[in-house]
Amino acid sequence: MSQNGEGGRGQATPHGPLLSTTHIVMGRRRPAGRIATLLALIGLAWSVFQLWVASPLPEMLGLFMTEARLRSLHLAFAVLLAFLAHPARLRGPVEKIPHHDLLLALLAAGSAGYLALFYVSVSAHTGAPTLLEVSVASLGLVLLLEATRRVLGPAMVALALLLLGYIFFGPHMPELIAHKGASITKAMNHLWLSTEGVFGIALGISAGLIFLFVLFGALLETAGAGSYFIRSAVALIGHRRGGPAKAAVLASAATGLISGSSITNVVTTGPLTIPLIKRVGYPPEKAAAIEATASVNGQMMPPVMGAAAFLMVEYVGVPYIQVLKHALISALVSYLGLLYIVHLEAVKADLHGLPRRNPPRWQQAIGNAAFAGVVVASVVALVAFVGAVLHMLMPRLSFVVVAALLLIAYLVLLRISAPHAAEIGAAADKPLTSLPPAGPTLRSGLHFLLPVGALVWNLVIEQMAPTRAAFWAIVLLAIIVLTQRPLLLWFRGEPGIAAAARRGAQDLLDGLTAGARNMVTVAIATATAGIIVGTVTLTGIGLVMTDLVTALSGGNIVLMLALVAMICLVLGMGLPTTANYIVVSTLMAPVIVTIGAQNGLPVPLIAAHLFVFYFGLMSDITPPVGLASYAAASIALANPIRSCIVAFRYSMRMALLPFMFVFNPQLLLIGVSGFAQTLLTLASATLAGFAFISVNQAWLIVRSTTVERLVMLLAVLMLFHPGLFMDRLVTPYRQLRGAAAETAIANAPRQAQMRIFFSGTSIEGDVFERVVLLPLGERAADARRRLAAAGVESRRSAEGFSVVGVGFGSTAARLGIAPGQLITAVEVDEQRVARQWMFVPALALLAWVVRRQRQRSRTAHPAVTGQDAPT
């Protein structure tokens, strides 16, 4: 979208209707006239409703809304738009809405909104629904599945129907997975009339958090930030070897911050980046694979992570900031690794970047880069220092002061961008044939960074709830969307300010409507995923999955993880990111934790969830249903299956990394303290990722031999998992029992995660012992209080601590700790040589490979053929 006052979409005149339907697209339908206006108004009403709920106004006016009512109304808006905006058939009528779709839309909205309208009545006889309520629930469930088919396709509907069949025909299933079954009344009450199924946690997060962040992303895109991110990335590194492909990776990382879908990321950035990648010499399949892989990686990037970050807060039971901290290194390593893959492909094929318009002297280029780095670092340091001082001196007024400073900064940055926004904005929708000027391109949209900065400030410094932080960031972004056009014209002294102001208002309405349109997919997906979650809680299929994987893996941890990874790839096929995570985390994350605990490997809950999340994401690029790869292939005019295969090869580092952080939680910054240790962890993980890519690509400086690849693979294991070798040389842990164990629990550092052994008797009467990694939180006076803070109510006995209760929804409950179990022992780190000393021989092995390849490069000068190395 254009950023100047005259360019952009459409020509809304000062005297035309403000809510112009010329720009509005809702789903696959393209109606005109009153129907188009109706769709736009429904979307606008949904966005305004969600902003009202997130704002401070309901608290100030005493108009509180229960969580159940909010979820019910949220789904009612979603299914209403799903039936109105999506035809029943792909080739169905798109110019008008048939009468039967209008009827289905009203019935679906009424069924979804029933819980909000009759919440008191439903609550009065919980567990004993009336015939009317069962009928409404049954109708609502059928219409929800039809809406899912229209919006998401058949994959998720098939999975939901399979699990519904499992609910009703449980007694007739094979013995390993059989259960007693459930009646229609019991099933409908559980899935629709309670908060255990469709209206469960997933839909609650969609209604509370995800909507606001999707709306935030839609407004950023409407304001022109998407084009700004892409062009800035191209301007910075487009001239380097393989530069356009590297720019595509960076652009996907930037849009991944605000995008909730890998496919959306592909279709947003792909039309601009894929032709650029092909233009410098990459084959179509590789161009499609690079964009698809970069877009999938965008779903791993904090702070949104395809909306999975907010779900993890509820499912794992840790603060939002902790989720971002744990996911950060993996995301950085994945993106840096993808940049390295792009570089190696460019080196092998001898590809170059876009031509500069006016190539600067190298001294000047280095000076400009250094100056830009110093300026950025100085600004960040100044903002951090001023913000910290304000928050310390005026904790109650710091929010107001920072808000005023942000508005001043907005005016200053917009004034700086005014001379460049017209030229850059006019070319925003045109293909790039040469390198854009770096300085003007970067200065043309610096004000787009302010809402992102405000969001981070509110989360980290002000410690606001994510919902309220997102609301204030949207308010700032709405001000930018409304005022940037007229202010740019005013700063440049050009006429047409009134028309530009009207265009700004139109942009705001378009952004609010686009946010609602983008949320239909997420809301429908989370609601349907509630059927899967409800099935698990109603039938106990989670225990069945654990037994099944245990039987197939024979207790072997590596084989167990491989089986879980393959199951996640299958479960995630065809699902959007949010629904994908809900499904795989509900079914498979407990399997990793339980089997690991039974076999002496305590897996942190966040590690298990990130493991299944990553492999669920990989289904977007993996054949036969790699939807992101297919979308990229259609833009690149490439073979879709070949694009999937190349994209999967590029993503092999994503397949290795989850295995490594399950065995070495330090890769998730668990048990890492201090800046030096964090930096060492990041550096070693990044180097390991690069070395693994060189193994996979069979190329470092020149083509690698088999021996060199095996040596590098050994170094990769040493860097990713130094304990694999060091723990065999020296005992890593010391086991404590009795009073010594009690003292260790009480004296453990704050926020420590301790290895604790639990014993008990299973439902079948078998005695078991399992080890879990229990987060202990803040320090306490004694071990019993420390355990209570972690969710474990205990009583001291001669054998140890007996578990007498577990906090509902606590981390302890999620780890499978239950009343009646006994704490028998704890393990603490043995005082010995640090595992990180294994990095020294790893570096020596890599240095040996580099030396050999440099010698071959200098003496043989092998010709670069540009063909792929074998893998």
C-alpha cells in the first residue's frame, strides 16, 4: 500500500461514502451493493466489540462480561461471517449470497450465541441439559463442522469426525483403544454446553488475545508496514550474493512477527520476493522452497509465534515472557540457518545480487553501516535508559509519559520520512528490478516500528496483561493509520489534506474489517480444535496415545520422539498454525513428558510443547500436504511436489533442533543464567546449526567429502548436546534422599527446575517410579512450602514427602503428579567440569575440516557447477 497522501488503494472522494466496499474483500465471495456493505459492517462490529472488551471501559463502567459469554459471542460472529463470506462449493456463486446460506448463517450464529443469551439457564442445571439445549448443541456442532469445511477444507473436519466417532463407538473399538463410550446427551453437554469442548481454553484465547494480535497485524499491513519491511530488507542486503533470497528470509521474519499463518505469509511476501529470487538465478523450485521455509519459520518467531505463544501460556502454565524467552534461541538459530542455506546455494551456483543504482566505494559502505549500527544502538540504549528511569521515578505516571513521548516520536519520525515517503510509497506495489536506495527506503517508514515498540514496552516494562498491552498498541497504530496521510502532505506542503484525512479514515475501517476477515479462519479453527480437546477429556484418549507410543517404541526415548514427530506431521497436515498447535499439543505433548519421566528423562513441559509445535509446523512444507510449499510453488510456477521436497530438505535443521532441546534444555535457556552463559549458548547453537547445514548440503568452502561430513556431524552433536559425551565421563547428578533431599529443595535457587523422583501405583496396580523436572519458583522457608508454591501439597512421612493434593491447572498437574504419589529422592548437579568444555574438541574438529577444505580450494580450484550436492 502506498504511504503518501495520493497513492494507494482506490479513490475515495471527500463526498463519497466513508465505508466504501470497493476495497473490502471478505472470504471467497465478491458481492456488491448492500450485501457487501452488510459483510463489512459485521466485520467492523466484530472488531469494535473485541476492542471494547479489551479496553479499560468495561471495568470503569462496571460492565463485566463472563468468559463463557465472550467465547460464545466470538464464535457467533465467526460462523456468521463463515457462511456469508464462503460459498459451499469452491466454484459456487460469489457475486451473491443464496437464501439457504443466509438461513444457515443465522442458525449457526444463534447456536453459537445460545450460551451467551441463556447462560444463567444453562448454568442452573449443569450436567443435565434439556432436550432443547441438546438439540441446539447438536445443530451448532453440525453447522460448525460445515463452516470448518468451507473455511479450512476437509482435513480438520475429517479429524473431528474421526474423534466424534471414537466418542460414540468407544465400546466397539479394539481393546487397546476401547472405552465405555458416551450418549449424545453427555457428548453434547461436554462439547457444546460447557467450557471443556468447543468453548474451551483455545477459543477463549482466540477471543481474548489472538484477535487483538491479528487485528494489530492487519492494521500494520493496511498502514503499509508489510511493503516497508520487504523493501527495507531488499535495500539492506539485496546486493549481496543471493541477496534477494536473503531479503525474503528477513522479510518473512519481520512479517512473521505479526502474521498468524505461514500460508498468509507466503501469499503476502511471496509475490514480491519469489520473482526477485528467480531473477538472480535460483531455480523455481528453490525460490518457492526458500519463501515457504522462511514463512514457516515466521511462525516460530516471538512475540506472536502464529498465536501459539498465547496458547502456550495457558497450556504450559508459565508467564508470556517466559514463553518468548524459551522460544527465542530456537527461532534465531532457525532463521540464521536459513540465511546460511541461501548463501551456500548462491555460492554453489555462483549467483549474485541485485545491481546497485550508484555503487558506493567500499570504504563509504563500511562507514555507513558502522554509523547506522551506532545510531540504532544509541537510540535503543537511550530509550531503555529513559524508560527505566521513568518507570523507577514515576511508576504510576510512566505509562502516560511514555505515551506522550511516543506521540512526539511519531511526529518526528514522520517528519523525517516525509521527503522519502512519496517516492518509496509510489513504487510500493511495483516489482523491484534494481536495488532500492537504502537510506530513503529505511527512513520512509520508521514510524511503523513505534507500535511494535509500544507493545514490547507494555509487556516487558509496564508488565501489563497481554490483552491490555495489545489494545494500547492498536490505539497507537490506529492514530498512525488515521493521521499519516494528511500529516505527510502537510509536512511536504502539498494540497489535498482533507481528502487524505478521509483516506486515512477509510484505511482504518479497512484495517478493522480486514482484521475480522483474517480472524474467521483462526476462530473457526480453535473452535473445531475444541472438539479434539473435548474428546481427550471425555474419553481419556491421551492415555491411549501414551500406551500406543510406549508399545511401539519399547521405551526407547529416541524412537519415541521419532514416532511423536511423525504423528505430529500427520496430525498437522492441512491445519492452520493455531489449530495445528492445539491438536498436536493436546494429543502428543503429554506423551513426551510421561514416557520421558518413566524412562529417566525429565522433559520440561515447554520443551515438549515446542517439540510438537515445530513438527506440526513442518507439515506445512512436507509432502503430500505442504500447503505453504504449494502456495509458494503456484507463485514461482514451480512443480509443487519438488518444491515440497526441497523445502523439507532446507528444514532439516528444524527437525534436528527439537530433538536436541529435549535432551539439552539449555537450548531453551532453561538453567541458563547471566549474559555470558546466554551468549555462549546462542553462539554454540548457531555454530552447530551452521555445521549441520554444511553436512546436509555437503558444502562448506568446497564440496565436502564423506569423512569431513561425518567429522562435522560429530562436532554438531558436541555443540548441541555436550552432555551426551561429558556425562559418560563424569557422573552428572548426585541423588539425595531424606533430610538431604528436603534441604536441597528448600535451598535450590529461585526459579530452579529440580529433578524429583516420584513413586506410586498405577490404575492397573503396577508400581512405578518416574522423574520430572519440577519448576520450584521463588524460595521459601522450607521444602513443604516450596513444593506448595509449585502446586504440590505434601505431608512429611518416614519415606519422604507424600503428595496429598495437586493444584488445579498447576504445572505439577500438567506433569502428571497426582495425590497418593511419594517423593522418594531428588537429583542435584554434581560439582564437576562444566559440559561446555566439550565445545573445545568440537571447535578443533571444525577447524580441521576448514583447514582441509581451504587447502583443496587453494590447490585444486574446483569449478562451481551449481548442481546440488548429494545429501
